[in-house]
Amino acid sequence: MGDMAVLSFTEAGIWCEAGDFHIDPWRPVPRALITHGHADHARPGHGAYLATHAALPVLRHRLGDIRAEGIAYGEARQIGGATVSFHPAGHVPGSAQIRVEVGGEVWVVSGDYKTEPDGLCEPFDPVRCHAFISECTFGLPVFRWAPQAEVAAEIRAWWQANAAAGRVSLLGAYALGKAQRLMAAVGDGPGPILTHGAVEAVTDVLRGQGYALPATELVTPGTDKARLAGALVIAPPAALGSAWARRLGTVSTGFASGWMRMRGVRRRRGADRGFVMSDHADWDGLNAAIAATGAERVFVTHGYTSVFRRWLESRGYDAQVVATEFEGESVETPAREPAAATEAGP
Amino acid sequence: MKRFAALYTALDQSTKTTTKVAALEAYFREAPDADRLWTIALLSGRRPRRGVTTTQLRDWAAELAGLPQWLFEDSYAVVGDLAETIALVLPEGEAPGGDTRSLSDWIAEVKRLGTLDEPARKAAVLGAWGTLDRTGRFVFNKLITGGLRVGVSQTLMTRALARATGVPEPELAHRLMGDWTPETVSFESLVLTRDPEADLSKPYPFCLAYQVEDGVQALGSPADWLAEWKWDGIRGQVILRGGQHFVWSRGEELMTDRFPELARLRDFVPEGTVFDGEILGWRDGAPLPFAALQTRIGRKTVPKKLLAEAPVILLAYDLLEAGGEDLRAAPLAERRARLATLTEGLPDEVPLRLSPEVGFDDWAALAALRATSRARGAEGLMLKRRAAPYVGGRRKGDWWKWKVDPLSVDAVMIYAQAGHGRRANLFTDYTFAVWDGDALVPFTKAYSGLTDAEFREITAWVRKNTLQRFGPVRQVPGELVFEIGFEGIQPSPRHKSGIALRFPRMLRWRRDKPAAEADTLESLRALL
Ligand SMILES: [Zn+2]
Ligand SMILES: [Zn+2]
């Protein structure tokens, strides 16, 4: 039983032969199961989509008129010879790990995940399995995150100092997930929370679904300058340094990402402040999550795959690297994926 | 350490000069003298003697973090900085933030490490890591490994210190020069009081030039400008005071003993004289290639044989002090005239020459002369405003270098490695090859000259096209072509290609060129 491949890795992405479907495929396929709405996971052009009820509105917002069906967390569904279910991944609102069972053999595709509850999205729920396909974007021991409350306090202090000096606080964050997590976590500050159009659109969708988000306001050419001065403006990273940002007046720029843990990356981004906050698991989170699955086989994908594979092997796992065509939130392109994720919407 | 760690964080977080100077000024107002002195020392590149090897640091950090050696090394390759890697992988200490010691206390601790036996040394380092928070650990590690760079130039530091102490900036700049260490001076003696004895050896802050970028026409009337050849030697100040002589490099390194032939100047030049010029290998009235001088760099004392093979002279182009009087406020034309008088009629055996003026009537004529630079062994021209005073530091306007375009060759990238510091996560360090028959022979490395966007694109390509990994190095197919510029080329038996380049860098990515059309080893050799 142990060697039976429930899932295999093809040109189009992860494929289940027994159910004839793909998970987060990067080429158009007849039937796609989607972990979450980020652009490197949810691509256009598939015949049919299956995602959690909570992920669907953003998927529709981004991909337009698609044939899509929703599924509840934990609900089991038979597809051909496979039983599938979706389980919270704690990455962004609506995100899921996908469990696939064929003939008693259970494989789980993690999608993107983080283990620390962020107060906004459905918290990560480990799923027991025989084989676990895990992302490892931050699969190096240099990546460790401080508790969210600590980082939120740092951001609030920065916002307060800027407001006192009459500066706009311009914070770069991915439009889906990170932006909303920040506005929910940062709490009451010295001024209003304003948003870039890409962030506002996704925020609207999520608010409509019932996620508890604070009031936000879209920045427009008519936005009152006095109101801007003490404001926290949340925008996709690509908007930092753009003509749009220059119109805001005197700004202090901040950027919230796991990559900010490294001084070299922090300096390269050229923001005034880097805040270490990620929607992916850190080193300890990855190790804890993998241990909690009870899996003996682990496939690693996205990130420092060869290093992380070797580490897992040294810990007694049967570990392999799965090549990916696209590296979504890798350090080289921290600004691109989210920009595409939001600006490609209808 | 907390106060210094906070200063470090403030400097590191800011990209704005005014913010940095303000943070430093506030620090210099509050910190105790011993800390102020060490801060000046650290920011000007001085550091305590290393009492621990980096191998020991890596071993202990990996052990404490519970990581296998290879994983620590792989992490280091990604981060690109040892002190930072250690600070990032260490588990939370027992009492982070419990540190009450000052910067100078910690430096004393770093110095003490060298006197301990290994078990005690290890215990002391682990103890330090246990007490300090992450920034504190990073600074502590940097105190051991060196290279605490915070993007503050000597000029900015001097400005902040001047504001905090009230000592005028130019005066202060002068006082901070020289080969002092925090062990040999006090804050009081270095910064606040004038010590005529110590002043004897002190050079003036060097005036630095910018490269001409917008064309020389923009400089205005040719009559306002003095042109000289720009030679590839060692920029230096030669000081004759109190019956002694001192030779300083631009990096403020005292090089007196490396150029013993310059002692002859004492017999021919009056006391109280300071020259600014280029130290050059020299034979039969002409400069030797830089390679000759290179054999003498890095040696504290020079054997007789080398003295005979690569004799040096000072090609003087400025006079900063004469008869003990500071001439820097006088216009260049006046300083030059006095320099000419001083050097006139010296016997040939005296290793001092006046850097000759290159005469020209209009910019076009000068451009034509510049085109002959390489044939003369020069790097190009220097242009200096005749009416300008001598101002230390890099200031746009009065001094320009007008170098000839570098030599170049189209080469194929065959290995890539992640960069360091700011570019720790991009593949920015490449090894390049040229064709030798149908084989690609590596001949140089280069790591600068492209934009961040290009580096990002190439990094993505390298990731997808890795053939093999050798630690942090990736072998890639020979497909991408780059134009490599360099300043000089010489034979080198140590290299597989038989040649070595001076100052290689990427000029541009030749997307238009297939690898098959890159240059050959033969065409490179033709440049020798
Ligand atoms: Zn994602
Ligand atoms: Zn992703």
C-alpha cells in the first residue's frame, strides 16, 4: 500500500489519477481543485473549479466568469475513485489544505500555510496522512517569526511616530490576505486606514463574506490631504515608489513580509521600515506541521526545497523535491505575485 | 550595548542622511566618553583584535541552535553575513534584554576572549549570546568578525560629532585622521584637545573626484580648468614635518615603511610641507604598469630586490602645506605655482616629480588627447578647477576624473552565486567564460553593473536552469552573454585562461547575442 501514488506530478501540476483532477494546476485542465486565490495557485482557463465556500468569492472576483463549486471545510466528497476534503491552512481567508484518499492511502497537499492563528483566517488544522506535499517557502532556520501581537505593536508605533511628524504611513502588503490581516491586527491608530484600489477591492469582497475587518477608505485624487497625513495607507508592494505613491505627499514606507527577516533583502527593498510578518510557516512552523501529520513521506515544493529536503531526510523522513514551474512568493518577486493577483481581477 | 544597538537600528533602518546624522548626533550627546570613542573607531573601520576564530563561532552557533554544520553553512550562504546568520539562527536567550553593559564593556569582553583557553572562551561567547537580544547579538558578533557597516561615511560621522561637541567640522576631520586606536587615545585627547605632537603625522582629508558623466562641455570655459593625466598608482599624501616624513594612503593607512625611497625627500624638501599626489612605479622617466607596484602592496617592508625592480616616485599634483602653513584655502592655481617652484631643478635621483599639465585650447582637442591615454599607460584625464580651494571629501564640482572607456569583451556566464549584503538573495556573482575552440574557458568573475531588475530576471533563470550545485555555486548552461568591461589585462599563470583582468565588471546584458558569438580566448590574448 505504502508505495501507491495517490497523486503524481505532471507537466500541468499535481494530478490524481483515481479522480482525474488536478490541484492548483498551472496549465489549463478539465477539473481543478484550488487551495486558495493567490495567482500562483488559482490560474484562469480550467474547465471546472472546486474551492472552499470561503475562497470562492475572491476566485470569482479575480478570474471572472468561471464554472466553480464550493465545498465546506471538512466535507468529504467522492470524485471518481478518490475521496477529497478541504481543511484550513491558515494562510489567507478561505485557504485550504486538500486531503485526498484513495483505497485507504491518504495524501495531503498543503497549498500555502501558516501555523500561527492570525485572528482573521480559519486557523491551520493539521491533517493525519501517509504523504504530505508541503510548501517550504521559508524552509531555512534563519526564518522565525515573532508573535503577531509584537509585530503589530511595532507597526502601530511606526504609524504613531509618522502621524506625529505629519507623514503618511504607506505600508506595502499583498492585497489578498496580508493586507486584511494587517488592518485587523494593527487596531486603533492615530488616524484612518486608507487603501489602494487593489487592496480595497479584495477587502470589500472579504467584508461581504462576513470577515471582521475595520473600516477602510479608498484613496482617490480627491482624498483630503489633512486626512492623509495621519493615515495608514495599505497598498500592494508594487505600488510603493510608483507615481500613485508620490501623489500621497510625504510618506514613510514600510513593507511587511517574512523576507524582511534578512537585512540584505530589507535594504534591497529600499523601504524605510521592514516588518517581519509572513502568511507562510516559519522554520519551526514547517517542522511542527510536518510532524503533526504523522506522514513518513514528504514532498517539498516552493522555496528552499533542496536544503529542506536534506534536513527532513536527516530527521528520518522519506523526502523528495517536487519541481514547480512557478515560484510564487519567492524572494526575487515579492512584489509581483500579489500585484498580479489583484490587478488581474475583472 | 542597548544604546549602541538602538543607534545601529536607527542608522540601519533609515535611508535618509538627515535622519542618520540626527541619530548619531543624539548618540554623541548622550553616550559616555568610552562609548563615544569606540563608536568613532567602529564607524571609521577600526575594531578590537579578534579573539575568536570564525570557525569557532560557526561551530558554537550551530551547536547551540541544534543544527547540523551543513545546514548552518547553507543558511550562511543565503544570508551572506556570518554575524547576521548567527543572530538569526540562535534560539531566544535566557535573559534577552537583560544586558546592562555598555558598548565599551562589551568591547573589553571581546578583547578578553583572546586571553582565555578554549572552554572558557566558548562559555563566555555562549554567555554573551544568552544575555543579548537579537540586535545585541548581531552587534556583538560584528565586533568579533569586523565589518560593522551602517552606511555612514566618515564625513557624516564627523558632521554629527561636530554638532554634538561644537568642534568645527574641518578641524575635527583632521583630528580623526591618522593611525590612532581607542587604546592609544582618549575621547578627550582625540576629539576635544589639540595635541601638537600627534598632529605632526596627520594628513589632511583627501579631496575626491567624480567621474565626468554629462560631457566636459558642461564644465564651461576650458581656460578655467587644469588637465593632468590620470595614472593608475596609489593616491597618497607625503608629509614632511619635525624632521620626519609620513606617507598616507587615501584609505588613511600609514605606508611610510613601504616606500622607503621617499625618505630621500627629507634632504631636498623643506620642513612643514605636505604633498598630495600619486605614488607610481617609475623607470626611465615613465610610469611602470600597476602590476609592478602591486608587487609592493601588502608588504610591510620591501626587500632590496623589489626596490630595484619597482622603484617608486611621488608624482605630486597638489601642495597642501608649505612652511608649516595650511594652503588649502588658496586657489589651485596658486598652490600649483608654489608646487612648481618647490619641485623645480631637483636632481633626477630625488623621487619627486611635478605632475605635468596637459595643455589644451578647447574641449575637442582635449578629447583627442584623452583618446591617446591607453597608449600612454594612463587611465584618462583629471580636470581640476583652477580657482578652487582644496576641500576634503567627495564634493561635486571642482575635481573630475575623465577616464577612457574600459576595454570590453563579450563573455558567457557559466556559474552563478548569490550575492552578499543588500543582494543576499539574488544571484549576482557570476563566472564568465570565452571560447577556446569549442570549449568555454572561465577567465573572470564579475558581480556588479546590472540593475536589480536584471539581477532578478537572471536569478529566476538560474533557478530554472541549474545544472549542478557546488555548495552555494550553481552551474548553468552557457547561454547568457554579457559585455564585460575592465581596466587592464595581464598574463597570469595562476589562471586556467592564462590571463587576469583588472577591475572587471558587467557593462550590459547582451540579450541580442547568442553564446556562439561570444569572444574567444584568442581575441582576449590579443589585448595583452
Ligand atoms: Zn499563497
Ligand atoms: Zn503560493
